[in-house]
Amino acid sequence: MAVRRVVPNIRSEAAQESREFYGLLGFEEVMNHGWIMTLASPSSPTAQISVMTSDKTAPVAPDMSVEVDDVDAACAVMRASGAEIVHPLRDEEWGVRRFFVRDPSGRVVNVLGHR
């Protein structure tokens, strides 16, 4: 399994202000679903930040997202390791397949793949 990108998820009730702030560093909006907005570097598109108020379909907002090339294999590896699955593997309406897992420090990781 290969990691495609890692994106920090920043919780904010001030999305517009966050977009403007990170815009000063060169980030541009590439996705906005209302509850989550992703900003990326035009010169390095995998350098991204997501700003979110909450997660639309999960019980908790993740601290970071890790995109992998095989999310089913990643889920199987995490389950076999005994890691806590916080949100089950599922297909989301916005085109990703994902699950959430808790890391040893307690952080919630959104592991996803695009369909």
C-alpha cells in the first residue's frame, strides 16, 4: 500500500478567515463542501490543508487525513493490528471510501481513497 498524501485537518468555525489567512501563504481553495474546505499550493498540489467545522457523516472530526492507494488493505491491516476503528469503512457520497482509526496518541486519522 502506498501513501499518496497527508493532509492536516484544522477545525475552525471561521472558515472564511482561515481561507484568507492560509491564502497569505499561497494556498488556494480547491474544494468546498460547506463543512470542509481544502486549500492547496498551486505549485505543489499535494501540499494541502483542510479546514472543517465538523465531519458530515462521522461521529468525530479527524485530526488528519491520509490518502492511500488501497483503503481496503489499509483497513484490514489496522483491524489486524488491533487498532481502534472509530468510524467504519464506507463509501461517501462525495467520492471517497474511508474509515477513521485512532493512533497511539489518541489522534483520529481519516484513511481514505478516491473512488
